[in-house]
Amino acid sequence: MLESMDKWLTAIADDDSARDKQAKVLANMPTGLSDGCYLADGKRINEPLTYPASGPGAEGYPIGADPHLRAGEPLAESTLKYAWKPVDFNAYRIRFTAAEK
């Protein structure tokens, strides 16, 4: 599998097409590789990651409340820049002490 990953990453790096990065990743994926996970018994489940999760992989590895997804980021988590804004301490249900602010 490591050899396949190396071939994949090399093909992506060598891809000088005008495609965006996501398209290059998908276009250069070698046959034999797929999304999936290994269950506790060692069995491999080939299934794409979905949200909300479903299927045998999700039963073994449920997706929790990922803060990125909760904030509205797409499942691909391809957003690399966030909008910074001041903390509004009144937006929380708890009271912060002066030291916590």
C-alpha cells in the first residue's frame, strides 16, 4: 500500500495539467486504492467518508462533532483560511472571570 501511495503522490506532483489540486488528486489515484478503514478485527471496509456517516465503517468509527464541520466547513476540510474576529464573551452561556478574558 505504501508503494501505491508513493505512486499516487508522485503522479500528483508530476501532473502539470491546468486542473485544480482536488481534481489532480482524484485523477491520479491508482487502481487498487480506495477510501476505507480497518475494523478492530482487521477487516478492511472500502467505503467513502460521508457526513453524516453511515455503513460498517461509521459503526466502528463514528464521526463526532468535528468543530470544522459544525462551523460549516465542507467535509473535504479544504478551507485553509479562517476569518478572525474578536471573541464575544457574552455569546456563551457561561460567565468568564476577568482572568479568563
